[in-house]
Amino acid sequence: MSLLDDKFAALSTENAPGQEVRQSAGDFRQLMIGEMLPGRVVDFSHGDVDAFSPPPEAIERFTEAVRIGGRQAYTEYRGSADIRAQLAEKLGAFTGAPISPDAGLIITPGTQGALFLAVAATVAAGDKVAIVQPDYFANRKLVRFFGGQVMPIAMNYLDKSDGAGLDLSQLEAAFEAGAKVFVFSNPNNPTGAVYSPLEIERIAALAQRYQATIVADQLYSRLRYDDEAYTHVCAGVDENLCLTIMGPSKTESLSGYRLGVAFGAPDIIGRMEQLQAIVSLRAAGYNQAVLRSWFDEPPGWMATRTTEHQHIRDEMLAIFAAAGFPTRRPQAGSYMFPTLPRLKVASLDFVRLLRHQANVIVTPGTEFGPHDQSIRLNYSQDLRAAIDASHRIVEMVARYRA
């Protein structure tokens, strides 16, 4: 394998969320035993934007931008200046950290685009980067793609006694060993765990002491249950050491518009803009206008969305608890990460069997670290479909249990 092949091997999409690799019946013949479980296809690898549609103003803002035409289409590389000004005010109020709309904020093609630019702007070949396990699948893939060295930090997410369960001693050891970047999601993707104020305080203090950069993915920080306490790390650390990524794609069901925002360290934002100018030029100009409606949903819209997601979460947790699957109770977001019992087939084969025999699509736990007994489920789905699919998962586990 060439160095180039090895570099791109780190980006394997075979089991990545939303990437369906459907083998033919012939290729899969050895595993196709047992009858098909009836039921509609439910794709837990991403949210169902038909079940949870975007806020009504989004399409109005988009069509207005199209009518305006050219000056909306060709914005600055880092995004429309007046939209950035609005975002800086909204996000500053939300996080408790002042944001410069000119020097400290960039609009990107989705939060995935923001993460790519952020890692590219902070990680050089040979750099050591602290990565939580489990955490968002792209974090370690991008670090390896850019030649960085992943330093795994354990998170005992099933122990609910102390926040998310991050091993802070491992994080400090990583910084002592030379890690200059820490990438993590809060709420955690895939478990839905929220870092406690004490954990965030310790993370900020360690970054300050070792002058390490924090890249914080806070995509689901608006969708929190039971008035869950939430601390934004950017409010407690030197601005030059922190980059925060947010966007309306998940909680607000606007993933089709491919909109993300990164804010924080001006030097990092500047590098991100330089790269964006080459990779994509800008976030799509007409789409940027949709961000004018972000944080301005109709009264009660966010509360209703949160309540509906909490209902689905609780129904699914009850099903998995009855089946004996240890599962962290998500405090925020729309992901859960059940641990399955030992099976008589390999974990990736079981994921494929779920697709072919139960019409259920899930993301294998191996995408998020060494978690081959887990599966990740995005429960932003139609309630009845999610419940029915959860029962089918339990039936499939019973069928293939070791």
C-alpha cells in the first residue's frame, strides 16, 4: 500500500453513518439465515427530517436569498458579513463568550466542513492529539489523515456518578506527553453524555496550563433534557486556545442546507478561511441566509422538539433495559449507544444482518473507538417506527446471541 493509499484508508466510509453499503444476496449468502423480521425500514444512522421537519422560516429565508440573487450568492469566503454579525451576537449570548464577527467566526459547509477545516488548521504531521473514546467517528479519522498521532482518552460513560466520565488523569498525561490539541464533542456523540461543569472547568484549566488548543463540537448543545446543566468551554478558557463548532443541521433538522459555524481563536479562523477559499470557496451563498432564522424559532418550538425527543428516548431506553442492554441515558442530543451481549457473529456482520433481516440500519460502535459490542442509534425518528425497530433489534440479538 502506498503512502497515499494509507492516508486515505484512514477515511474509510464503509461503515460511516449514513453511508449504505448494501451487499447483494449472493455476497451475503453465508450470513442470510433466519426469516426476515417484518417492519418498515428505519435508518438509525441519521435523523429523519420527515419526522422532524425544519422550522417554518428556514425555507422563507432561503427563497428570499434566491430572489435577491448575486450579492447573496458570492459572499466573503468566511461568510456574509451581516449574517456573521447576527450569529456573533446570538452565539455570544448562548455561550457566554464574546465573539468577534470579523476575526473570530466563519460560516462553513456544514459542521462536518467546520471540523475538517479545524483539524487541518491545528494538526500537522507528527502532532499528538488527544481524542476521547468513544467520540464522533470523524475526529480520529481526520487526525490520522493529516498525519497526527491519536492519543486516546477513556470515557467511562456508563458510570453516571460524575458527569460524562472522562478520565481527566489520562487527558493530563496526554498533555504532559506533548499533545497540543484536544478534540471532543459535548454532548458526546455517540452516548448523549453531557460533561459536568467540573469536567469542563478541569479541561479548560489543563488546556490553559499546557497551552493546548481545544476543538469543541457542540452541535447538540441546544437539545438538552430535564434542564440539564451545560457549561460552554469557550467561556472558561483563553479565546486563543479554543475553537467551538456549532450548526443547525441536527437539532433544527436543517442538514440539507449544509450549514456550520466555527468561532473562537482568530488565528485558527484565519487558517480555516484560507483553506475554505481553496476547498469550497464558501458555504453556499443562498443557504447562508437560513442562519438568520437560527435561534429565532417560533415560541415553544424548541420546547416541543425537546419533549418529543425525550419521549422517544425514554421508550427506547425502556426496551433496551428490559432486554438487559447497558445504555447510558442520554442527557442531550438524539444519540444513544447500547451495549449488546456477546453474539455468535462478528459485530460488523450483525450490523449487516440487521439491515437485511430486520430492515434496521445502525452505526457500528467500532466507528467511535474500540467498542465492538455497541451500536449507535439516532433516535430522531418517528415514534412508532423507532419503538418497532428497537423491538426488532432485541429480537435479532436473541437470534444471534452467543
